[in-house]
Amino acid sequence: MNARRADEVLVFLGGDVMTGRGIDQALAHPSSPELYESFVRDARDYLQLAERANGPIPVPVAPGYVWGEALAELERTAPDLRIVNLETAVTAHDRPWPRKGIHYRMHPANVGCLTAARLDCCVLANNHVMDWGRDGLAETLATLGQSGLRVAGAGIDAEAARAPAVLPLRGGGRLLVFALATESSGVPSDWAASDRRSGVALLAEPGAGAAAEVAARVAALRRAGDLVVVSIHWGGNWGCRIPHAHRAFAHALIDAGGADLVHGHSSHHPLPPEVHRGRLILYGCGDLINDYEGIGEHDGLRSDLGCLYFATLSRADGTLRGLRIVPFQLRRLRLGAPDPQARRWLEELLTLEGRGFGIRYQAHPDGGWALAWPA
């Protein structure tokens, strides 16, 4: 890898990290396996589906097993900071949120699954962090905090949920991570944090007006020299069309100085990125880790391909200097190199669906693709 310039910051961003159900059952300290889904009642069934698809899994797996070859890539690239959307409660509580179809949890004793990747920040504003109630959220916050993982997007009250994760930068300065979610991603309205109850930072459906509200919140806390990531869980799980409201929100937020980078997630597959006024918008990072192996495609869309996004930002003004996207494929609940057909599918999806953004993808000498965008 090239030596890092002192005037740049390299940030790794990942999409949805879903370490519950089958993955939790593969780890050394599985939760009680009962589920409350329409078709699956035992979390071990997801483990068995993965084994039927690609072969046996060496249960119990080591904490870093699920990251597979991505761990070596992270070490080689050596980003300054590592941020993912953690879409799983880390709790042993056993009372699921009522009338919710799917519940994810990972046992707190398996938190090494997250620390193995040396994450700096787990975004919690999503539609699974409170699957096991407010007690489950409290245990999630405590477990992550005790493990040295900073969080954003959920907290003991509205002030805590809206507060950014403050990540120190090498050589001084800060990167602030603000996180929020919308009901369109499946977040129940009564998960919203308030002055008197815990919950997530819930945003009215995105658009230019909502962007002004977030930009004002950012301006109140931003210091000279800070860089800002706004991480948002929005939209449905499947589909390649980026809603107009999402683009309006991201553009308005950047125009108002409220974000140097927009980190979007919720879609189970990657969506094409955009560069607006020199700043990166990741509309949908896709799932990075899940237990969907063996379930198959959804209308031709795949959830077994996850990406590492390495964004190089200017320390002076937050503009994008470069983006490298490295694809991985889940097999036996472990990230590895994608097969040629899977890689082509993903490259075509990003290229065809992002035609209006003027983005080109070039082979990167260190693997994956480098982003090229209009000046």
C-alpha cells in the first residue's frame, strides 16, 4: 500500500453487520436458539442452510471467523478508522419485541466477533437493535462500551441517541459520526428515543427539510477541523432504484455543510455511490455479514456479496480524494474472495444502476475497484 499522506484520512465503512441467528449459533457462546418468525423457529436452521449450500462449518468458530479474508484486507489497507452498521442486539435478554417478524441477537460473550475486526464505531440506528426490547438495548450499549466500541444512533434518551460518536484522528482532530434511521427501513415508530425513554435516533422521512434539521444539529457540535460522517438506515431491503427523497436529503445535507460523507445502509445488496460537490454519498452499502446463505436470490438480487469501502478524505475540507471498493462473498458464513460470476454481477449492478451519476469503476492495483468521477 502507498504511504498515507498527512493531509488525508482513510476511513473504512461497512454496511449491515448481522451477527445474530445462524452466526451467533456458530460462535462459542450461542444464545438460546428459539425464534419467533413465521417459518423458522430455531436459529440453528440458518446454520444448517449455510452448510447445505457450501459445506460444513467448523462449529464453534473462532471470534474472527466470519470476517475471513476481510481481516487481512483491513490489515493491509490499515484505515485510520473503521465504521459499520451493527444490525444486531448484543444481549441475552429473551423477551422479543412484540408483533415484530424477525429478531436478531448475539450473545454478549460473543462480542469478540466485533472486536476481532478492530472496529472503532458501531452504528446502532437501525431496525434490529431493539429486537429484544429496551432491556436488550441497555445490555447492547453496556457490552459494546465495556469492549471499547463507540456507538452512535441509539442511547438511554434522545440526547444520547442523537449525540455523535467522537473518533480521534491521528495527529489530532476528530471525526464525528452522527447516526439516524427512518421508518421506511422497518424501524417501529415507538423505538424513537425521547427525553424519558431509550431508543434510536429516528428521523422523519428524508428530504431537504429533514436535512436542514440534521445540519443544524451537526453545526451545534462541529468544531473547526472536524470531519463529519452522517450514517443513515433508510429504505427497503431490495431494489436498485434510489428514491428521489434520499438524493434530495443527501444533497441538501452536503450543501448545508452538515456532512462530509453520507453512509447509507439498509439494502441487502450494494447500491451505486455518488459524488456531490466533491463529497461521497454511499446510498446503500449492502450487507457485509449475514446468515442468508442458502436462501437464494430475491428477484435476481443477491445478498451474499458484501463490500469494504475505503474512502480517502481531505483533512482540510472533507472532500473525497479516492474511494476503493473491495468485494467479498459469504460462503460457510465467512467472507472470502468472490467467484468471477459474482464479481461480474456486482460490477454490472453498480455500473448500470449508477449511470446517471457519471461514475466509472477502474481496476485498483491493490484489488477491487477505484472510483472515478467528474470534476
